[in-house]
Amino acid sequence: MNREIIFRGKSIAKGKWLYGNIQIPKAPYDEYFMWDNGWQTQVDANTIGQYTGLKDKVGKKIFEGDIVEFTNLDLPNMVIRFDNGSFMLCEDKNSTYEELRMNYAVEVVGNIYEHPELIK
């Protein structure tokens, strides 16, 4: 199985989103780094999320922490979270609705780090 494995994290210094591989530090695991134009850049560990392997209805990659809006169902916005080995749809940061599947027509409308008001 070929699956694109990439991560997203927000740069501490510049506040912009970086995409690629995460450099995992040695214990105590309090600093995480990604590459930004050839430079190793520290990212906020709380913002790191993995790509789900799925894209929304307009072709945008869906990451952990993204907030999605359903376009074919009458459901509230949901957060993408990795739980028990699967990417899950959740009503908030703690609950679980069900596994994220390709047959949902969703659109990424934000993420929990920059737009927490989009979920209840």
C-alpha cells in the first residue's frame, strides 16, 4: 500500500504552517522540528497533525485537527482526531462520532488551533 505520510505543524518563530516530516527529538520530547526552506524550524508540538490520506470535496488534504463541514448531511462541524488506530470524526476535542471515510462529502473550514469557535 502506498500512502503519503506527511505531517503539519505550526512554526513557533514565524507562526506559519509547515508540511513534511517531523524530526522527533531525544527525551524529554519537548522540541519538535520541521524543515522550512532548508532550515530546521521548531514547531509547536500541540499543533502537529498527520495527513489522513484523504482530501475534501475541493481537493484539500485533511489533517488531524482540521474542522470539516458536511455538505451532504445535516450534521454539525466535526474535528478530525486520531483515536484507537483510526482517523475519527469528533464533535469536539474529546468525543468520537465515527471513523472518517471516503464516502463523506466534507470541506475543511478551519482547524482547532486557529478557529476553535467553529465547533461546539
